[in-house]
Amino acid sequence: MTAMELQQWKQNFIRDYLDEIDDMEVLEKIRKYAKRIIPKKENARPCVIHSQEEMIAKVREAEAQVERGEYITDEELSKEIETWFR
């Protein structure tokens, strides 16, 4: 099933079933049940979209940091990580 077909199926389900329910208690039971059976997304992080200008600015800043010597080598980082597990 494609994403579009799934979306259409959901809309049909809502129209055919949920839109016909006029009892708030029934709707609340459905909501509680759906909440129980739908898997929770653990630590869902919001998608961050950066503009091309923002990405270019970040790259330029990173290049400037390297030129100023503001970086750590792979070897230095490996040594630092080793200290975390002692």
C-alpha cells in the first residue's frame, strides 16, 4: 500500500466510522484504546530543516575554526574517549 493509499484508507475509515459516532464516551474509549495500541515514539526528535544559506554559513564557520586551530584530532579524541571507560 502506498502512502497515498494509506492516507485515503484513513480518511475513509474516519468518514465511515468515526464521523458516525455521536457519543463522547464511545469516542473517549476509542481514543484510550488507540493510545494503548499505537507504539510510542521514543525520544522522537523534531526534524530540523536548514536553508542552503544556513548550511553554507555552518561550513564556513567550521573552516574558520580549523584555520584558527580550534579542533581536535582523531588521535586526541580516541585518547579522550578511552578515559571515559576507566
